[in-house]
Amino acid sequence: GTIADLIHYRLSTERTVVRIGERDLPTVHGTFRLITFEDRIDGGVHMAMVMGQLRRDTPALVRVHVIDPLRDLVGADYSGPSNWTLWAALQRVAAEGCGVVVVLANHESSQALLERVPQLTQAPRQFNRSQSRIYSEVGTGAQILQDLGVGKLRHLGPPLKYAGLTGYDLEVVESIPFTE
């Protein structure tokens, strides 16, 4: 079997995220449908902000975004392979009228956050996340997208190279880099 076969099997027997709520949420970008998910592994809460009708066979504008309090809440300006802020992703989805921004909980400790503050005036860098953490985030985001009915995605960010996405019945048809 392939990685995709293993993922198909595991998804049919065990899901690590479950939908726990849904409501309309007015924002400065328009009204989104806010759907919340609980992570059965660590108890975290993830959110999906959906605008328009998502269809499995129609490519959807998608951003899977790990919240960064320094960038997303206080507006710290630093670059990396993906400069898509939460604000910019929501703005892009609203401009197109259809898409989803998945906001994953950030498991960064308070101490780690404090240690990053002095680095804001140094050369730009991004989160220092382990490879296993990144794969976990991809799996969590993929489960949420599958739950929402996404099949084909126009990814807001650098090209994705995760062979296992097909196991979630997801296909990246386009990657859209951030441009100001």
C-alpha cells in the first residue's frame, strides 16, 4: 500500500479533529461562516473561516494558517517563505467571494513567544517548528479541509510537497505566493 492508502484507512477508523460548532461571523472583510474543531490529541481548538459554497470538484482558495501572535495580533513585520498574514488571507478570500482560511492553534509556549520578541529587530526568520510538528499541522489542516468538502485547492502560500495529501482526497492545483 501507499501512504495515501494508509491515510484513507486511518481516516475511516480514527479522526483526530472533530467539528464542535458553527456560526456566522461578521468581520471587516465580510461575513464568514466560523466553524470550530476540537483536536482530540492535544485538546486545542482550530477554526475554519469559510466564505461562499465549497465544492469538492471546484478548486477552492485555501490558506492553512498557524496563528502567530506577533505577526497576526500585533502586526510584527517579518518575512519568510510565506508572508501570508491571517489578515491578508481573509482579505483575499473575501475579494474572491469564496474560499476558506483554516486557523490552527499555536502550541508555542509563553516562554518561547517571549524569547522571539527581541529577535523581531534582527534579520527576518520564521517559526522554528520541528518536521514532525509541520506534518501534524498538515494532517490536521487536511482533515479540516476534507470535513468542509474541499477536494481541489488553490493554496495561498509556497508550493506544497506532501505526498500524503492524496490520502485525504486533496489535490493542490495552484500555489499563490504573497504579493503586496
